[in-house]
Amino acid sequence: MQPDGAPTRDDAHQRTVHSAKAAKQMATQSEEVDREANLAEWKRQRENWKRLMKNPGEIKSLSAEQAAELVTSVKGGRLFLGGLWSIDKGVAQELAKFEGYELNLSGLTAIEPSVARELVKYARLIGRGRLDLNGLVSIDIAVARELAKFRGDLQLDGLTVTDKEIAHELLKCGGLSLDCLTSIDVGVARELAKINSEQLNITGLTSIDQEIARELAKFRGNMGMRLSSVKSIDKETARELAKYGGWYELDGVTSIDKGIAHELGKSKCWRIYLGGLTSIDKETAQELAKFSGGGGLMFGRLIVDKDVTHELAKLKGDLSLRIPNRKDIAEEIANFEGRRLTLVHLAPLDHEVLKILKSIPGVRILGAPPEAGGAK
């Protein structure tokens, strides 16, 4: 017999059952708390995502599902996602379905070939669009081959391309922004000359030689060729460029001699921009003044003296020139024989100087307030 008050087997069972019920209740309560917390977190993330969809430039990462929702919510126009640092194939696949005129992914610094393969599908539905990948700093040949398939305007201005094989691939994309080309060979120059465009902008190119100039001069665009980062040219290079029929910009060239000027003076082109020249001598000016293109010569920083002005005044086409506040120089440029004269002054002009300049038929005078001391 059990002593009076001793726990029985039934008592132990009841306690076990009670403990199990309590544990189950606690677990249920804990699960409920977790569900509520998860729901609150989901609502918070959802509200944040709704906010980001209104400000897509702040998006730092995307899933494929989010990309699909974003593309659906942005109707046409421009989709700016400059805050994205990387994307995978699935995200690229969804973004390529965007039907606006520009897809900006300028925050990407590198992409895989599989991502490039999907991105180039963008704009096929709308016919043409702009794909901004200006954040890319380097690509390999596999990525270049994929990007070359894009049929819209491809922006790669942050990219420096020195590998000739990569350059050849990229040039297959007709809408490529060419600022990424800092160095080219004859083969690349030959491809550039074939581009079907009115204007050839190779503003990233820092140097060219005779062979490259020979190929570039075959470009048939009617407007012109911008080579504004080229630092210097020699006589042979100038001779080849002179065969081009449009205009060309050499604003990065800071000095030329008589021999180079002689070749430029024989140029068949319409206009030459020499905005980087700061000084030339009389003999160089004599050669440049022989240039017969109707668009003439455009100088930006050139500081002239009386002798140089005397020679440049003989130019038959247009002339744009910085003019100092000097009567003797004003008297020389007043003999201008060309088509149209534009004079730029950075300091006020004396009344007597201004009077001489205004007497030139058709002259345009631009710059600082027109009159200095002695104004009447």
C-alpha cells in the first residue's frame, strides 16, 4: 500500500499531460509571434519596394521577380537603374522587356557574357532604344561579341578599349558611342570609316598616324569628324586628313609648324577646328591662309600678333578668332578678305578699336562688354 498523500501513477500522468499542453500552447504562441513578425517584416519590405519603384535610381539590388514587376510598372520613357552594381542573367532577361526609349544601367562595372546576351534583346520590341552601360570599365572578348549584337544606341563611355579584337567586335554595333576608343589600328580605322552616319565622333582617341588618318579620311559622312582629343599630328598625317571632304575637329592639337600648316592649307575639307592652338608664327599663318574651304578656320585660344593677323586676314572662307584690345591688330583684321568673320574678345575693347572692328562688313563680335576706357 502507498502511504497517504503519496503521488499516484495517475497524478504523474496528469502532470505529464499538463506539461505537454503548456509546451504546445507556448509553441503555438511563439509561432504566432513569428508569423506576426514575419508579416510585419514583409509589409515593411513591400512598402519599401513600392517606394523604390517610384524612385528606381535608389535600387541597389534586384531579383528577377522584382525586375519583372518594375518593368511592368514603368510605362515607356526612361528607366534609370544607376544604383545597381550587379545583375544576374534572370534580372537581365526581365529588364530587356522594358519598352521605353532608354534603359540606364550605368552603375554596373562588370557583366558576364550571359548577362550581355540578355541585355542586347532590349529595344527589339520598340525598334530602337538606348542602353547605357557607361559604368563598365573593362570587358572581355566574349562580352564584346554579345554587346555587338545590340541594334540600338549603346553607351560605353566609361570603357577604355585598347584591345583591337574587342574594338573590331564592338564596331559591329552601329549605334556605338565611340568615346571608349582611345587607341585604334588601321583595321579598326577602316571599319570606322564604313559607319553609316553623318558624323564620326572619336573623341576618346588621343593619337593617330599616317596610315590611320588615310583610312579615316575615307569616311563619307557629310557633316564631320571629331578628333578633339588627338594631341598632335605630323606633316604626313595632316596630308592624309586633308583628303576628307567634311569638317574635322583637332581642338586637342596645341601646336603646328609650317609644314603641317602647308598640308592643312591644301585640305579639301569644308572647315577645320583648331581650338587648341595658342600661338603660330607668320610663316605658319601664311600657309593656313591658303585654305580654301568655305567653312574656313575656327580658332579658340590662339593669341595673335600683327603679322599673324595680317596673314590670316587673307583667308577666303570663314574665320573665327580671338581678338585682343589692340588698334594695330584691329586695323589688320579690318582687311579681311573672306566670307564671314567672327571675333571673340575676353576683355573690353577701347572705343577706337571697336569702331574699326564694327566697320568690317558682316562681322560678328562676341565676348565681354564691348567698350573699355575711352568710350564715347
